[in-house]
Amino acid sequence: MEQPNQSYIKSLSGGNIEFEKKLISVIKTEFPIEKSIYLKNITAKKYKETAENVHKLKHKISILGLEKSYEIAVQYENDLRKNNTILKDDFETILQVITNYLITI
């Protein structure tokens, strides 16, 4: 499985360390909340709401340099709109990888 990284954040910042720290801080604050809401909605089988949660989370997946994971998130979001949860385990593995990464940075 690919690992999160800060390459995209560094390219966005143009070397501005304060910007990088601010963006990482925002991700570290928002991600656990968005993940929690996702888990609540998927457990309740509210697939439309869950698709919206995935939509928000996929942007953080992209910012953290997870290109393959982003593609999974896009497909999962589309599948959820059709009440299809086949990619649930894959997506939740991605969420856990990000959670573990955010703890270390």
C-alpha cells in the first residue's frame, strides 16, 4: 500500500514552512472529525451522506500524495451513490493508513 507523504504540500508551499505547518494542522484537525462522521454514516447505511463524506475525505487523500488511494476514493464515492459498498474495506484501510501517518507528523 502506498504511504502518505508531504510532497504535494511542499510543492504548494513553495518552501514556505509556516504554510506547510498550517496546512498540516488543518488536516490533523479536520481529518479525524470527517472520518468519524463517515464511520457513523456508513454504519447507519446512509449511503448518500457517506458518499458526501468520501468526497470531502478524498481531497485530503490527494493532498497527502496518495494517488492510487484517491482513485479508489473516487470509485467508492460513485459506488456509494448506487448503494454499492464493495470498496468499503479498501477505503477504510486508506483511512487507517492516514490516521497512523498523522500521528507521526
